[in-house]
Amino acid sequence: MNESLDYRAQVDAKRMDRLRILEKELPVVCTDYFRSIAQTTSTLTRLAYAYDFRLFFQYLTSENPLFADVGVRLIDDDDLKKIKKRDIDGYQDYLSQYYVTDEESGESHVVQNHELGIMRKLSSLRSLFEYLFQNGHVDANITTLISLPKLHDKPILRLEADEMQKLLDTVSTGDGLSERQQKLLKFTRIRDTAMLLLFLGTGIRVSECVGLNIEDIDFSLNAFLVTRKGGDQTILYFPEQVAAALQDYLAQREEIIPLEGHEDALFLSMQKRRITQRAVQNLVKKYAQVAAPLKRKISPHKLRSTFGTNLYQETGDIYLVADVLGHSDVNTTRRHYAAMSDAHKREAAKRIALPKRDKDE
């Protein structure tokens, strides 16, 4: 059995368990909806939809008197037909800021959504209501009457060459880290260096990184097998600097005895378990705060953006960037790097040498 796939199957099974729990907090028809899209969406996508639906129906039962005494699970077609445009309008306004209660601690905290978060939640709801309309549960898809928020283009947050160098220097020297962090660095320096170079040298996603197994690496090709979102597998190649860092880490990794069930994991935590996405996010943030203190939101995804930016600047090939990053739609890539393309065009205009006119002399 491919242990890498086995790990991902375990993650998917946990998501499926969570989805089934959430379904019990939603109208029964939502379960039918999830079944209808099961073959075309990932478990993670359906789980995200479930959280979005739960938020909407919680809002509906707390804000609309017509639903005050209706249990969410018991909402039927007659109830769904009572939902009006004003309910969706109110929900959109509510999404900008609301409070949620932690299920374990019982403490409440504020959640704020900007344009992208609001649009995603409304898009989820549109998808559900389109299903309800097409299958006769409601008379119209009222969510289509709602204008989605306008997305404002944001500059790509990435590291410059000197910041990338300082990032690696911070791991190497520990300068700028706290005393406690420097003590931990003695045990994690080689691993962290390999991980950071892997992000910067291949554009791998954090979920793909933590899912890597030792057997996925092939140094004869300087390549590794990665499973993308949705389960498709592909081969990515890495430069010599990444290969050297991985080999240094693997030499250290051979001396570690992992906990049972984590024997095949490439990157291990201090507890000798497969490292988690949260742990990787925290370590990137830790070093980035020293290397680029003014860029407070550097994450593994931003290192991925740094790779994509560098690759596009070197090649100018948007299709290559899309392929390596694993974007299913090149338009996704183009939206991210369109501004860079414009910059290239402006630079081209400056570099063209034209004959002088008489008045120029």
C-alpha cells in the first residue's frame, strides 16, 4: 500500500466523520445536496460548505421570527419557501462581523469577513439554492438576486531576494529569535531549512508538504511525487540546493525512531509524529517575523507565491507557472500575476530604441 495515500485517506476519513456530524445540524435536504455533489467535489469542499450552511441557518433561526421555534434539522420545503431576499441581504450584512462560541471552551470571539470571505459563503449558499430550485424544493433561487461583493485586487505578498536570504540566515544563525526559540532550533535547524527551501524551490502547498513520505523522494531525478487537491498525483522537480538540504535532513531523519503510524512520514515534529499544517505555518511565521518584519502575514502560501512570482519573472510562461503550481484553471494564475505581466510590457516599452526625430536632437 502507498503509505502517502494511506495518510491522505486517514485525513479524508476524519473530514468525512466531521461532515456527517455537521449534517445532523442542518436541514435533511442538505444531506441530499452533499450526496449529489460527492462525485465532483472533495470532502474538504463539502465540509467547507457544511460550515457555511450551518452559519446561515443559525443566523436565520436567530434573526427571523418565522424560524425562531423551528429546529434547523426539521426545516422542510415549506420552511425553505419562506426564505426571502431580505433574509439573504441581512445575512450578507451579518457576515461582515459576527460572534462565534468555541465548542470546547465556551468562549465567544468576533469573526470578521472581508470581500473574499463573504463572497465564498454567499457562493456556497447560491450553490445550495440552485440545487433546491432545480429539484423542486423552492420556487426560485432567490440568492441570484443578491449582488456578490466586488473583489479588490491585492498586491501579491511575497519575499524579495534579500528577504529570502535573511529567512534562511535566521534558521542558520538563530539571530533575532528568542532564547527559547534558539534552544529549539538546535533540534530543528536542518529540518526547517529543508522545509523552507522546499517551499521556495518548488511552490508546494503546505498540505502537500506535510503529506510527503520518505518514499516519495527520488534523488536520481531530483523529483518527488505529490498528491494535489482532489487526489490527482503529479511529479515535481527540485533544484540542487533543495536536494542537498533534503539529503542533510534525511541523514538526520534516519536517526529518529518515529511513533507508531508515523514511520513513513518525511517531516516529523519534535514529538516524532508527522508534522501538522499548523506547526509548519507557525515555523514559517516565526522566521518570517525576523526576516521580513514589515510583512506580517508571511505564510507557507506566501512562500508558494514567492516561488510562482520568481518562476514567472524568469520564464514569462503563465502556463508553466499554472502547471507547476497545480492550478486547474490558468485564469487563476493569470489573475495573480497579471500585474507583473503589465510591468513587463512597460519595461519593454522603455527598452525599445527608436531613431531620433529632428526635434529630439
